[in-house]
Amino acid sequence: MTHVIDGNDVASRIENDLEDCLETLESAGVTPGLATVLMSDDAASETYVSMKQEACDEIGIGGFHRELDPNAPAEKLRETVEDLNDDPRVHGILVQMPTPNHVDSRRVLRNIDPRKDIDGFHPENVGRLVAGNPRYKPCTPHGIQKLLESADVDSAGKDVVIVGRSDIVGKPMANLLIQNAPGGNATVTVCHSRTEDLAEKTRGADIVIAAAGVAELVDGSMIREGATVIDVGVNRLEAETERGYDLVGDVEFESAKEKAAVITPVPGGVGPMTIAMLLYNTIDAASVQED
Ligand code: GUN
């Protein structure tokens, strides 16, 4: 029987533990604060940001939301970030990616106070991650480590194939998995759009992590019997449903489930973990800044 990991369940267990940390901070007079900045009218980004804010409200983290016109000058975003850097109630700052084309996102990330960069995207924090001394682990890859742990899948010594080389998932995931640390010690291959024979790579993997943003790119024929399959994709496919679309992952779930020993669904797999680890990093940021 294939084990389908329940990401909602793993996330709510983590959030329960975080509630204890929050109580300790509250009794010291500290309320962690997270600022989200949205400069986009993309429907998916709007949804993600509002889910992050709701999660903060539910657990008792202070939410500070800034919404900018996507046509506003880049300078406006820089000023917003600087305001938040200077606000002592704000311990974490998240600028939802992607930003509009006229905004240099690297510059935006450089402007965030690295101590408040709970995404772990500031170059100082990327450097620390690569050096094996992360300040904050990027939320989605960290959440995936927790999902693997919850299913007793030890990455040590395993062949892991990551499909996708994004700064948000693929690259930090590879870095975490090669570290000589719990949740690491794997042999990692990072595949991308120029990989010549993707199926040959994924078929050789003990663990496949699909994060390419291509609907149902990985199917059962590309999975080794008994492998672990983690699906990071959230793709909206037009459909005649009430909301007008269906959500599908980067993995063709039904055929992959026939082969895999462990698999994550979409939705209800990786998604809830990204939010749980964002809360985790924000509480961590508050603990360090208020120490
Ligand atoms: N866009 C998609 N995922 C993320 C994320 O984890 N953080 C930010 N800031 N933007 C994103």
C-alpha cells in the first residue's frame, strides 16, 4: 500500500508545537510580527498571501500587510521594505515572488534586513545556507524535509532527483539535501528544462522532488518501484468547475501512486508545510531579535 502523506496533518502538528513557543514569547511580552508585501495582481499570488496572513491570525502572530500597485515604481517597493526593516513590531518580511518585470527582484531581496528575511532569499542568507550554517531554512524545502521525516524516509545515502532549479525550491532543496546534517547526506541531481533524458534520471531516484511548475510532468513510467515522490507543483488548469480551474501538481498522481511507496498529494501535501515553516521562521526570528 502506498503511503499518501497528509501534509495538513503534519503541518498542524508543527503548528501545535509552535503555539507553545508563542506562549513563552507572549509571557515575555513579545508578539512575533510578519509583514507580507504583495506587488502583483496575479490571482495565485493573492491567494498565497492571504493564506499566509490567515495562518498568522489563527496562531497569534501579528500580521502587517502591504499591497502595492503592480505598476508602481520599484522605488515604492524599496521604501516599503525599508519602512518594515525599521519597524520593531515586524520580525519577518516576505515579499511575495514573482514581482513585476520592471522590478529587479534581486535588488529587492538585498534591501530586506537579513535578520528579517524569513524566506532565506537574501544573498547573505543564501550564502549561509550553502556554507552549511543557515539562518533560516527556505520554507518549502524545509517543509519537505519535515514531510520526509514524518514518513520515516531518511535521505542519507539516497539518490535524490530534483526536477526544477528555482531559487525558491530547487536550489535551496539541493543545498539542504547535500549537507552533512539530519535531513541531508543525500546524493543529489538537479534536473531542469535542458536535461536531455529526464525520465532516465527520475527512474534512477530513490526520492523524486518535482518542482518545475509544469502540470503532470512526471508520470508513473518515470518512477522507480518503491520510490518516494514529493510534488511541489501547484498548476491551475482551466476546467468547468465552480472556480473555473482545477489544481494539479507536477506529478500525475494516479500513475505515480501505482509505483511509489510514499507520495504527496496536491493539494494537501507540500502546500500546508510551506505555511507552517513560515510561521516557524517568523517565531524563530522574533526569538532571536528580542533576545
Ligand atoms: N512565491 C512562491 N513561493 C514563495 C515563497 O516561499 N516566498 C515568497 N516570498 N514568494 C514566493
